[in-house]
Amino acid sequence: MVKCPRCGYENSSTAVYCDNCAYLLTDSEGNRIDNSPRVSSWNISFAKKIVIVLGIIVIAMLLFSFIYNNTQPSHEDSLNLITDNGTVHKTASYPYKAVIEYEGSWGAKMGDPNYLVSEDGHGTKSFVLDCAAWDRVSISAQKYDYGEGELHVKLLRNGEVVAENSTTNVTGAVVVNYN
């Protein structure tokens, strides 16, 4: 009996090909092909190969994730402005502040014109706006109590007034746009 090196089927001693898988058991001169197991560095089971490949993929993903996370700028760095000549202008994380001054009740919408935040209040209040240094900023405020006092709106950037507007009209509305 001759054992097939491919599938392990026991063939008759006169068989030229394996009766099970058609593997060549003799060469062209009729000599038996050496059926001894070959030593190979890649002679491992299919399941082990899958585990090795999956392990390599997981390690590659972890390495990529580590490198990606460590090369991204921080939130504060992402708000910096880089000019054409490569210089970096650092800004505060949220450089804009809105100040609304009025003795009565008022309502306002403020921030990036695409993402305005609504606030209602009474008296003088200030708000830090969630806008980066290069964003357009808009503030729209209106009196709710029809009072005769002055409604004054200021926009500050890094502590300095960059735009302001006011009204004394009883139904007054004030709009401030910057950038």
C-alpha cells in the first residue's frame, strides 16, 4: 500500500495516481515519488495561518491608531492660525466674548452665523462664544420689555472690543457682525 502525501489515502502499490485526489504517486519512469513529509517553514494548519494573519492585522491597526492619535494637534493647537510664511499665530481657545448691556429683559442669538445660540436675559451679561479666531461672528439682540433704556452690544476678541452697536428704540434690535 502507498499512502498519498496530499490526502493520506491508502492506494494500491501499483497505483500511479492517487485514487482519491489524483495526485501523481510515480514519476515518468515509474519510480515512486518520495512520500516522506517535507519540512517547511510554512507547514502549519489553516486555522493557525488565519490566527497569525488576524494577529498581524490587529497589531497593525493598534499601531496605526497609536500613531494617528499622537500626531493629531490638540484642540487648542487646532485653533491656531498658520500663515503662508509658516508662522503660527496662537489664539485663545475661544477668543470671542459677547457682552449685552441693558437694564430690562432682552433676547439674543449669537455665534457663528451657521450655528447661532439663543440666550434670554435681564441686565448686563457676557457670554463666551464657541467660535474659532477665523470664524465669522454674529450677534442679534432685541429688547423684550419695550423699555426706553439703551441696549448696548459689544463683541470682544481676546479682551479687546472689535465691534459694537446700540439702540434706545423701545422695540429696538441691535445687530453686530464681525469678520
